[in-house]
Amino acid sequence: MRRAAWFALLLASGTLSRAHGLAAAAAAPSPTPQAVIAPVPESPGQSLLEQEESALAGRAYSYDPAGRRDPFRSLLVREQSRGGIQRPPGIAGISIDDLVVHGIWKTRSGYVAQIRATDNKSYLIRAGDLLYDGEVIRVGPNEVAFRQNINDPQSVKPFREVTKQLNATVRQ
């Protein structure tokens, strides 16, 4: 019983002190602070918000890639098939997919392969020569092995080994 009376007394005193504090606060008007508008420095988030607002308002939208790749361009398409890229002349401009092996000779320094490119010219290549999309790994008596660089982010290795045979026949 004493506890209940004590609790009621505390509750009543707390209510009275709060009511007295509110009445004193209402009686004394506090000075209102003047609105100070400080210039806000433009942040990257602010510029993005402005771009989004202008796009939603119907104004022209511009995309700044900032060095990133175009997300709508296929990763499986090689660079040379995209228009406008000029290949270097000679062996350095020949793609591995575009060449055909026409002959292989044994010399004192090793084997040399004769290839024909899409420009209908013949070239001589040795192991270690660089091509447009890869390099010559080895030249054997009946085949030429290439390491072709591929641009596939899902691939485990960034290259694949391609072997072109001399006298390759089409089997059906």
C-alpha cells in the first residue's frame, strides 16, 4: 500500500513540474532565428539529382561514361568487327581467323610457315611473330599453333590455342 501511495506521489509531482515548465515556456516568447541560406557546394549526388530531374521533366538526357564501357555493347564481338578500327599493315594486321596456311618449310633456324590473308597476299611467319589478335606459338612440320587473345569476361583463360593444319580438308 505504501508503495502505491509513493508511486502516485511521484507521478503527480512529475506531471505538475512538466505543466509548470510548459506554462513558463509559453509565457516567455523565444526569439526566432533568422533563416540563413548558405551556398551548398555541388556534390556528385547533387549533379545526379539534377540530371534525373531534367530527364523526368522531358529535357534531353546525356550519359557520361567516365571511362566505363558501354553496357549495351556485346562483349562477345571482337574489336576488329566493330566498324571504324584501322588495322596495322602486314603481319601485325592479320587476324588468326582470317588466315590460311599454304606451306611450311624447314630452315636452319626452324620451321617457317607461308600464310595467305584476306588481302590475298602471302606472308612468312615464324614462332614468336605477333598477329592482330594473338601470336604464333610454334610452327611444326604439318601445323601452325597460335595463341589467340579473347575478350570474354566469363572465360577462365584470356586466350585460346588455335591450331591450323597444312592441307586441311573439309570432311562431310
